[in-house]
Amino acid sequence: MSIAPAAALHCVHGIVDASAPIQAVLATVADVERRPRLFAHGAVAALVTGPLPQAPTPSRADLMTHARLLDALAACTAVLPARFGTVLPGADRVRQLLVDNEENLLAGLDAVRGSAQYTVRARHVQQEVLREILDEQPEVHRLRETIVGEGGAARYPEQIRLGELVHAALAAKVAEDTRAMLEALCPHAQAAVPRPVSGVDASFGGAYLVRHARREAFEAAAEELGRRWYGRARVRLLGPLAPYDFVTGKEDGR
Amino acid sequence: MTAPVGSQALDRPSSSGLADVVELILDKGLVIDAFARVSVIGIEIVTIEARIVVASIDTYLRYAEAMRGLALTPRQPATVPELVQEVTAGIAAGKTRGVLDGVSGKVSDMLRPGRPVALKRLGGRR
């Protein structure tokens, strides 16, 4: 590993059109040290901070600045967020990035132009969902009766069996409700990425790419979902955001 | 339960907090040059810990306990359980299948992980 010379390090936050009217947004970053500038080549520009005096140790404030800046930009212009913590060793590398990839970066910007991301997360209210499972699954009902009937001194195998069934039922409900959310919100979105369902993580949801003209309709649909699930799941809406989930970068030959 | 009017049914923070931002942006976005990526170890560990939920015997026992302690509001008759349960199970299974079938046709076209932005590899040792 050789990142040197240290004095030339440039942190890249994202890519925008070279002509993007973003000075007003950049000015909202109060901390001048953290305020990125545009590094333009041709039709595209990188948002960079630097040169940095030394290899940075990203802090919480850096993370928040990176995210808030990109989100604010996404509300007014096309932006490709770079992965947080991307540092290039030298201004030449930034220029090379733009020179070599102008066409691909423009295509990437076109794909998200006029849109922003919303991330929707829901979390089941455990008590309510457990009641649903109890109503829906005779075996769960039977095992619970057995265990309660024994006054808490239930046999171990039955407790394990009950827990196993409940665990599987909860996972099925997450999968089913992820689908229900997609069905409710996709009519208002250009594209969607469901959050991967893993294990028994109680929260579920996805990311949605929404045209600016459809934002109001999308937000209303999310609110409607919140009302439909009120009491059994909490729905959380984040956005408009930069299109973090709709930009996947891959380098040639990898 | 009565759903509230207005936006009370939706949790809509005016700005994302640290926990939201970590989950929103970490490991997402354009990979410009993995070689030069600064490690954000402290933050990554928090995320990994938050994501790891191991399905284990302990988890099962916890659910069994939660189910045992559930304060029941009577939703189905306590008598003739077999008959009622069979009907309920049948409806539940049918309902689930319907939802899944209904969605697969319409929504699947929209699911995509984002447009790949192919970047030429920057020079340098890695």
C-alpha cells in the first residue's frame, strides 16, 4: 500500500454535470474546510475536497457532511454519489478519472436525471405480529396452549419447536410485507431495490428512484401504507436522497 | 385499531440522523478506485454489529417466551379449535400465495440494482 505523497490527496464525494448550478448548495456547508469544490473536465465534474494535509481519518462530521451535501444536490440536480471515503492520490488522478470515463459518467447521470431516491423502512410491532401468527398457525396455537398450560415449566423441545415456528413465520411476514410495500409504491417509482431480507432482522423495506414530478404521489402512497399498517408496523420514510442504491460502480477488468 | 389522520402514521424525520446515514450510504455509491478507499473501521464495525442477528437456539427460546407472555385479546373462539384453525390456516395460505403471485408479474420488471457505471481502472499498484 502506498498512498503518497500525502499533500496531494483529494477526497471525491460525487459526480455532477459540469454545468450543474450547485454553488448555492455548496455554500450551505458552513465549515469551509469541509466544503467541496468542483473539479471539471468536459461535461462532467467531480466534487472534491483537498488537497488534504494527510491521509484523513473520516469522522462522524465528515460522514454527515458527505451525505447531507449529496442529498441536497440530488434535490436540484443529477448526482452520482461516490462511495464514502474515496480518496485519490493527486489532482491528476481526479482529472484522469473524468477524462477516461466522461461518457460513462454522463450516461450514469442521465440515468438518474430528474429523479431522487427515497428509502422506506418498516418495522413490525412484535406483539401485533405475534398475535397474527397465533391466529394463522394452528401448530403455534397448540404449542402455546401446551406451554402455558404447564405453567411455565414447559418441556424444552416444545419451547424450541414453538420458537422455531415463530421465527420462520416472522421471516415469512417480512418477505410478504416487503412485497406488499413494493406493490404499493412501485406505481409511483421508476425503479426499486428491495432491502435484502436476512435472518430475523425486524426491519424491512427498500429504496425507490422517484421522478421529481412524482414525489408528492410517492410520499402520499407511503403515508397510505403507514395508515394501512398502523398498529402492526411503523413505516419510516427517508428522502429525497441522492441515488445511493441506484449507482453501482464497477471497474474494467474486475 | 383506528388509523390516525394526517401524517402521524408515517415516521418522517426532517433530516437523517447518524444511524440512518450509516445504513443509507455505507458500502453504496460509485466505486472509483477501491485501492484508494480510506477505511472507516469504527463506523463499519457499528454497522456490522447492527446487522448481525444470528438465528439460534437462544433466538427460538426468546420467541417462545414472547409468545407465551403474549397478552391475548380473544380473536377466535376457544372452543372447537381444530375446525377454526383449519379454516384460518387455509385462508392464510391462500392469501399469502395471492399476494406473491399478484406482485411477481407487475413489480419484477422494476427491480434492478442500479445502472452499472463502468469505470476504467485508474493506473497504480493495488
